[in-house]
Amino acid sequence: MTVTDEPTTTPGYKWVGTRPVRPDGLEKVTGKARFGADLALPGMLEGAVLRSPHPHARIRSIDTAAAAAMPASGP
Amino acid sequence: MARTHVSANINGEEVEFLCDQDASLLNALRDDVGLTGVKEGCGTGDCGACSILLDDRVTCSCLVFAPEVDGATVVTVEGLASGGHLHPLQQCFLEGAALQCGVCTPGFLVAAKALLDRNPDPTETEVRYALAGNLCRCTGYDKIIRSVLDAAEAMRAGAAEATEEGAHP
């Protein structure tokens, strides 16, 4: 497997065939970009997804006792 | 749980932090040191997004307990640029469009730096081999490989220039 050739510029187009630097590229190569998972705000709540262990079933009830017992857990 | 005190050299600075005893280095770097450039992709050592240099070796930070790095040297993507100048790898990734969403990028940059630190003139095969532990789901690998080869060339040219300047002061 080899690296393919450089793309050629297509005459008559402003952007097609060019390789502009991404507007968010600098933040991303320096690790400064903030993704959703990178944010931490004061008082931020965190959630967890509880998935059904059954591929096809009717939910009759969800036992939230363990989650509710955690410190500062929300409604 | 009692928090564990850890002191390590992180990105050239002596850093002390408190972490949970069973915290992964990944979570400690992100949550306790504030270096969120280190990404979690899989948490099981398969994807390489959390790659860091631990005493100059590429390591998945999700597979290391944070207290284990006490006294060690850690480099993350945040430590690549110095004095307001991008590392040649960062510059070449930018210009070579070697990133899209950017989640795998920090791991690729760190793994590529580890390669170029020990092999300044790698072949394309050697680059592909060195980056085999890093997965990218959007850009594809060709632009990344090309950018690493370009950075290696730029760094060799820079080193040759520096030697020449030293020879003729």
C-alpha cells in the first residue's frame, strides 16, 4: 500500500481541489479543542445510561435505589 | 476513598496532583491535571487515542494506574508545541489535512513523535508500523502517514541547518 498522489487543483473553482487549513485545526493539533466530554462546569451533573440486558423486552420497572443512594444524586 | 498524592514531570513541569488510588492515568490527566487533550476512545488499549509518552515510551494512558507514574516523566499532546511554536508534526498535520474530528489526533501526534525521536528518517512502512496502534475513523491513514513523513523531512532539514550554522559561526 502506498500513499496516493497529491490532489490536483481544478481550474475554474474557488475551493474544489484546494486544501485549506481547517478553521479549528490549530486547537485540535495542540489539544486545546474542547469536545463535549472535555467540559467541566461548577455543579455539573453527570448521567449514566442504563441499557437493557435483554434484546427484546417490555420495561415494567427500573430500580433506581442504588443510583438515588449516591451522594448528591439528582431526581 | 483516600486520595493518592502523585508527583511527576508532565510536559517539562514538575506537577503534583491528587487522584483516586484506582484512577487510570487517562482519567487523572483529564480530571485532576486538566489535560483534556488526552482522549478516551475505547478505554481498553485498542484505539490509541489516549497515547502519551511515559518515560519516552508510547503508552496507552487508559491502561496505566495514575499512582504508577509517581516520579516518572509524562508527555502529552499539550507538551508538543514549545515557546509558541508548533512542533513540525503539528504543522504538517494542519497543512496536510491529516485530521477531521480531531479525537484521534493527539494520540497520533504523540505516537509519531516517539517514532521520530528514535528514527528521524523512517520509511513509509516504518511509519505505518509505528502508528498501527492508533485508529482513525474519519480522515483515513494516507494523509496522516504523509504528514509524518513530511514532518520527518522538515526536522531533518532543520537539524542539518543547525549543524551547518554551528560549523560556520
